[in-house]
Amino acid sequence: MREILGRRRRLRLRRKEGTARLDAALTCATVWQWPVLPGVGTAQAGPRGESGGPGCACPEPDCAVPGAHPFDPGLLAATTDERMVRWWWTHRPTAPVMLATGGRAPCAVSLPAVAGARA
């Protein structure tokens, strides 16, 4: 019985993480009116499966910017539409939140060193 409860607990934690990303995306899009879209993120293995640092989660083996680009929709698809943002993060709950800068959005983003390195 403990193993089943442990699995449920882990799934609940993953849902909370996905919910936090959805909440962040919705805040940027609806409250601040900054266009967002889901990013591709990083994979634990390198681009060709080697055991180096984190590589890109996209299918491109020689990705020029690992983990720092949109996956499916292009950057021009960034939106402030709440329904679209909810749909994206329902289908990809672990996707990082990408912000299209310029226009009504900020022109630059300042991040802590660890977050900046991952971005």
C-alpha cells in the first residue's frame, strides 16, 4: 500500500510544478499583457545521447541554442490569449515559459545566474 501512496504523492508534486508554470504563464499573459509561448526545455542527456550536460529536448541533433527556443509554435505565435496559454500548458505542463520581448512586453529580462544559465 505504501508504494501506491508514494506514486500518488510524486504525481501530485509534478502536477504542482506544472500548475506553477501555468500560473506564471497566465500571469505574464493576462495580468501583465506580455505575449508568452511554451519553450522546448532541456533533456538530461546530450543531443546525441552522450552523458554530458543537459542538452536540448527538441528532435534536432545539432541544436544551436539548446533549451532556449520555442518547440512547436514559432516565436510569432506568442500570445496573451488565456485560452491558448491554458491549452499549451495542458498539453505540455513541464514546458518552460518563454516571453516574447519588445512591443508591450519588456525589452530585456534580468534573471539570477542559475536561471539565466538554464535559459
